[in-house]
Amino acid sequence: MTSTENQVTRAIHNPINGKKLYEIDDAGEEQIINCFAKEKKKQPLIRKLSVEQRVDAILKINDYIIENREKILTRIIEETGKSRFDALSSELFEICDVIDYFKKVAPKILADKTVHTPIVLMGKKSKIFFEPLGTVLVITPWNYPLYQVFVPSILAFLAGNAVIVKPSEVTPLKGLVEEILEKSGFIENAIQVVCGGKETGKLLIENCPDKIHFTGSVESR
């Protein structure tokens, strides 16, 4: 890791052979502010989509992952050191399995529900309405870099939220998540990726997302 007064650059290595794969620059305050601004603008549009329309959007991710699985697997293996079977079964298969499950149940889970009305409100009707929170921040660990990015992001999106995701600085899969989102035809800026270490995570939290989904070590974040 190298740093200047305003910029931190991190080298990403293959954990098996130590080969340097590429470098990433930590996102700065201006980039993060712009990212939140885009999400706040996009979220009302996501909210207006029906659950069925959101399901159609995530199915594009599913199809792209299946069609490009070998290239995606290679990236995961390079950065994590996992076996091909492990990467396939614990990441790609699990992402597609989650999508397959929620494409069936999300419309039912998120539908308005009529519930019991207390006797003191006799004559009235009671319902539960599910409302999106707004912008959800997802901070993920190094050991399941694709699964932990996509699954919470997809579920937050299905509930009508915009998403900002900060992958682990150890296995950020630079450009891969963005490629999947863009080339699959997924909704632009509905899920954005911000790379960096714990200082980047701190800046993201200080911008007050409406919900934080965090998995990993507190010390490293």
C-alpha cells in the first residue's frame, strides 16, 4: 500500500503465487458524495418499479453470470486462491440460487398484507405496507467477494432501495462487479461500487446511508 497526501493506492496480489494483479485507489470524499447523490436521485425511480419489474432486473444479473461463468470464476480464483469447485459452488451457484428463490417469493413477501385489527379499533381495517428505506450501504468481507457483494445488494434492491457497496480492499474484484451490472443490462446506478479500505468505509458511513449491511471484522473496517 502506498499513499500521498490525498490518495491511497493498494496493490492486489494473488495469494497463491504472490503475483501482483493490479492496483486500486481508495475513493475520496468527493467521489463518495457524488455516489450518494446519484443514489438519492435513482432511488425514487427504483421505488416506483413493481416488485415484478425489479425481479426482471435481477434476472439479467443471473443470466450474465451463467453465460460468463468461466471468466468470472477465473477472477475469483486469482484473488482469493479458492479452488474452481469452491468458487463455483459457494459463490456463483449460491448467487443464482438466491435469485431463483426470491424471484418466486419476493412478490408475495413484499405485497401489502391485511392484518388483525385490535378490538379498540373495531370497524376499521389494518394493513401492513412495506416501504423502501432509501440508500443501503453494503460493506463486505474478503472471503466471499462476489456472493457477499451481490446477495445483500440484490435483496436491498428488490425491496426498492438504491445500493452502494464497498467490497473488501483485499479482494475487491476491481471492475468485475461493474462489468456484470453494466453488460447484463441492469439498471444504471441502482447498485454502485466504491473501493477502498477502512477510511473509505468511514467516509461512507459518515454520509449517513439509510441502512448499513456489514459483514466482516470490525478492526479492519
